[in-house]
Amino acid sequence: MARRADHTRDELTKLVLAAAREIVVEEGFRGLTTRKLAARIGYSAGSIYNVFHNIDALIIEIDASLLDELFEAVTSEPLPGGVEPALKALARRYVVFVQNNQNLWNLLFEHRLPPGEVLPDWYYPKLERLLAIVEERLRPLFDDSDAAAVGRSVRLLWAGVHGIASLAGTGKLKIISSDGAMELIDDLIDNYVAGVRANNRI
Amino acid sequence: MARRADHTRDELTKLVLAAAREIVVEEGFRGLTTRKLAARIGYSAGSIYNVFHNIDALIIEIDASLLDELFEAVTSEPLPGGVEPALKALARRYVVFVQNNQNLWNLLFEHRLPPGEVLPDWYYPKLERLLAIVEERLRPLFDDSDAAAVGRSVRLLWAGVHGIASLAGTGKLKIISSDGAMELIDDLIDNYVAGVRANNRI
DNA sequence: GATTGTAATTGAACGATGTTCAATATATTT
DNA sequence: AAATATATTGAACATCGTTCAATTACAATC
């Protein structure tokens, strides 16, 4: 059989992506194989390669859509005023999103590109605009001239929250129960921001 | 061929472990395969399964020895006095160790057990005694009665440093240059500890 | 409408992977 | 010397991602 006209190239792309997400949601990212994917959409494994260069490219696409959805989840409602409340609300939405999308989130953070491969250029802005939300709320704590310090804080908080959520999610370190993650994050924000206030006297 | 007496069971175990570490150091943890491992020690792939239940068990063993070495690296010299200097020194030794053992460290934090499998009981104390070092230095910041708060801080700082080192190491988020990781960690310690001091007034 | 060109789809194949296991050969015990 | 136990192997199994010649349907051209 060849050249069915069941779907356009574009439809097929979306079909593959949707089926891949389903598999990851149901079975985790170890369950995502080309043959299972092909079976689910009623095409052959080879057809996937007509639409994606390889499985890594597929995964990157899923990751990208996840980041878009995180942005959506984090910005859909207005944030409360005040630095700490805003940051805590952001972190809470982040953690809730991660918990609601555990398997997909694991895909995003546990998947490693083969050595030498790099993420496509369009990928990074999706992250940057997430960082920008944090930066906006953090800026009042710093002197206008000290843009470097703000950038540092944003990245530090992002990495910190990621570290907590990651260790809580995998349980690998047995450090943090999933419930306790939010507690730790609140602690981090409370004390870090207090420290910044104290050290910057603003 | 069968039943050579080249090595005792114990020697073979150590041979396998040593060869596995070499491979990971040289090629990253994706390079670690049973056949390559077998070839390097001059045995067949099947022999590895005489000594380790499977590859995951082997990796856990490598992880464990790495944690032991980290403990060694972190405690070999006395820490400076004062909370911030001690914590920063600890973090610095941690980061240096991670940088000096990048591929092995990636193995430790990127390897995931298959769903359902759990780490053996003897694994966790190796982590706990690392956390205990941090806790010892952090305790002066807290009221004696507030043991929960100290525990939170320890785990939070550990997860935060892990998050920073992890994102710096993988470059996946393009957030942090490897050089900048230490800067972020210092920032975290400086401001977090200042915040704890301010909030606890001790 | 017939001919040509283009692009999609497949199934088989390739070289890997982790793991299992009967067969075998050596040590050890009786 | 015979019997038992154990270490070792190599082939086999079921996977995996990926490639590609062959096939077929559609689109463009005449």
C-alpha cells in the first residue's frame, strides 16, 4: 500500500504528536517507541520519519508545546500584588502544572539529546518568556542599575524550584515528599527574598 | 570455554565495576553497554549477570561509590568557621567534585530506575550523611526547638544546589554557563542565610 | 485523456540494545 | 574415581531506532 490520502502532511504531524503525548501520559516516556506510536495512528513506523527527522525531534516538539502550556497555566490568571505573594503564586502554579503533567514533565527534563546535538533556536525563547515573568516581579527588589543581579536571582530561583520539584517528583533522593515540595519552595522564597531585601536595603 | 579460574567472584565484581566506571568516564552513560563492558574485561556479556542482577544494579553500585567519594571530598579538609563560609566551602567542593566527575555524576542523576523498582535500603544512608554535614552547619541559625525548620532548610539548599548544578551541567536550559553556577550558589547562600537570620533573629 | 513526474507509504532489513538459558568445562566435594 | 556444584559461554529472543528500495496514488503536463 502507498500514498493513501487519509491525511495531509500537516494532519499527520499533529496525529503523531497527539498519539505520542497520549503514550507518554499513559506509560511514561520509556513507553514511547516508534512502533507503538505507528500502531496507534494506523501508519507504519517508517511514516513517522516522513514527518519527523527522528524521535528526538518529536520529543523536542512535545517539550515545546508543554512549555507553551506552562506559560498559559502561569499567566492565565492575574498574579497577586507584592513580591512574595506573586512569586509564591507563580511557584504554586508551576508545581501544580508539573504534578498534573508528571509524565510529560519527566519527558521534558529527563530526555537528553545525543552528544553533539543541540536544541533548535526557536526553543529557547519559550523558556525565556517564562523567566521574564519571574524577572518582572523580582525587579522591584533591586537597584535599577544592577540588571546582572536580577538575572542571577531569576535563574537561581528557577533552578532552585526546578531542583525541588525534580527531586520531589523522582523520589530518588527520598528527601522530599511530593506534598512537602511546596513547603520547601515557600521557605525558599520567603527567606531568599527577605535576604535580598536585607542585603539590598530597598 | 567455561569455568576459568582467572578471578574469584569478588575480583570479577570489582573488575566489572571498574570497567563500567571507565566507560562512563570516557563515553558518558549512554556508552555503557553490556557487550562493551564484557569486551573490556575479557569476559562474555552473560558473565556480568552472574555478578549483577542487571545493569541497573550495576549502576546503583557505581552511584553508591560516587556518593562515598563525594563524602570523602567534602570532609577531607576542615571547613571554615561561620555559617556562610562553611556552606559556601561545602557548595564549592560539591561543584568542583561534580565538574571533576561530570559523566559519572550524570549517571547518578540522570539514570532512572524502571517503574516499580526502588533503590536498595543501604543506598539512602549514603545520602543522609551528606545532608547531615549541611545540617550541622545550619543548626546555629535556628531555635533549638525548631528541628523541622532546619530539616527544611537542609533539603531546600541541597535541592537548590542540585538544581543549579544540574541545569548548568546539561546546558539544557541555556540558563547558566558552567562558570556561573558557583556565582548563583553563592548568591543563594548569601541571601537565603541572610533571610533566615532576619526572619529568625538569632 | 494519456503520459510523466512527484511524493507518500510500506515492509523488510540492519545493527544495536538488555537479558535468558542450555550446553559445557572446570573445581570441589564425596 | 565418581558425583556434585558452579562458572562461563555463545547463541537466541524480543526489543529498539533508523534506513531504503519498491510500490502506489496523486498532481502536473501535454
